[in-house]
Amino acid sequence: MSDLLFHIPAERGLIAVSGADRQGFLQGLISNDTTRIAADRAIYATLLTAQGRFLFDLFLVAAEDGSGGGTGDGSGGAGRYLVDCAADRRADLIKRLSMYRLRAKVAIADAAADWCVALLFGDRALAALGLGTAPGQAKAFGGGIAYVDPRLATLGARLVLPRANAAETLRNLGATEDAGGARYHALRAGLGVPDAARDLVPEKSILLENGLDELNAIDWQKGCYMGQELTARTRYRGLVRKRLLPVSIEGPAPEAGTPLLLGDKELGEMRSITEDGAHGLAMVRLEALAGGAMPVFTAGAAKVSPSIPDWMRLPELDEAKA
């Protein structure tokens, strides 16, 4: 891999949440602690259904409100959050957030016309931006914000940049474009990090099955938020019975949704597959791992071998082995 690559993913978009009540408004809705958002700190979070099922994954950064005070709707406040979300679902996100606005001094708007999400990765990525390795560390850069990926520093940096010159800004760092994002998604899949659009199912997926606790999307100390009760119950009652794991694939790449079989027993299913067909992510039932040795599944005509990434904690596996 080149030591510096960038990708501007079309599948990610941005909305702006501004106004004096923005922090408290989102605090009651999303899974992470919005008091942590600052000029030097970004966070990763999710918005869930009332039943604790996944709806959206979100990266939130603090930004100055260029409007110079107020938003024209009485929301007040000179700052805003720029929220990195699924591009094709951002209208739905705006609608859902607006349902809960009530009397809060908050404005919610699409920001994708002016801003874009960019990814910078490779061995030199964080150093090129003058960032350390603490997940979520942020700084002003290129007219926007650059920050260490809040999930894992080994994923590199995420940026929110003015759309008009984002690619030029990154090329000026000496970065080469990863057109289509194949190399970024190979890195992500190898690390076992889910991509929400590829690996999670809205209104069905559970955060703890997909590693989003270890990937810093949940604050267990904050107050109530949408779906908190079911998320906490899943954790404290030990209700996790399967986990999303990175896999290597030998043979013709199976399609997403293909069952994983041990003999004639179905013990998981494929999720996303890398462009070269050699790696991917799969949801695996923990009972398949309980013997201690990693199983080799069949998925269609392929052999699929899971692994457990270093960042993942599996107390559920200890229970399964007992």
C-alpha cells in the first residue's frame, strides 16, 4: 500500500445541526456523549430505534457557523455540528431528527452541497495532518476539520472539507486517490470494522453484535437516549450470541447473505466482500467458535475462515466455551 492515499466516498454525506440547544438535543437521541464534541475532539455514534435497533451511524465534528450568529429560525447559537452520515439516507435522518425538535433551539439542514467527507489513510496519514493516534483527536485543516477515525486510529483520518477543492487539498499533501475506495475497504475489512451501508441492516442490526461498543460508538455512563434500555439489557444480560468478524475467502466469492455452513448446520452469513473477493465480513454465531479453534465454513463454493481482530472483546465467547 502507498503510504498516503485518499478517498472521497460518494456514499457519505453531511447534515448540519446548529443552534443553542444542539448539544442537549442530540444528547437525548444518540448513543455517544455529545459533551465530548469540541474543536479538538470528534465522536462516533449511532441513532437507534426505540427497540435498540440500528438506524444510522454518525461521525460528529464541531464547526463554526459561518452565518455569523443565529440561523434565522430563532435557534440562536454561533456554532454547529457537521454530521457525517449515509448520503442516500440523509433526508430521512433530517426528517427523523426534526420529529424530536419540538421547542428546542435547533436547526437541522442538508450540508452536502458545500461540504464533503474525505478519508486519508496509509502509514503517513495521521502525521501528514499533524495528528496523534488518539481516536477522535481533531484539528482545523484545509478550511474544514481533520480527525483521527474515532473507531480505530489504524483506519487513518476522516475529514470534513469544502467540496469545491477537497481533492486538491489532499493531493497537495502528496496523497494518491483511491478511486472507488477499493483499497480503503480492503483495509477496513481486514481490520474487521463494519461499513454501515454494507454490513448493518437498518431497523434490524444490534450494535453489540457488530462491534460498535469496542469501536467507541456507545457511552455507557451518559443519560438516556433512544434505544438505550434495550442496548443496556443486551449487554448486561449477556444476550449477544453472534458477532461480525473479518473472514478470508478461498474460492469464488459468495454474495452477501450467503449462509455459512459447518457440515449441514447454518452458523452465520456473509455480509460485505472486498473487491478482490479474498476478504470480507461475516456474522458468525459464537457457538461455532466455542471449541477454541477457528472453524472453516463453506459459503456456496467457497471456504470462509474467520478471525478475531485485536481490538475486539469477546466475553460472550468465554461464556460459550464454559
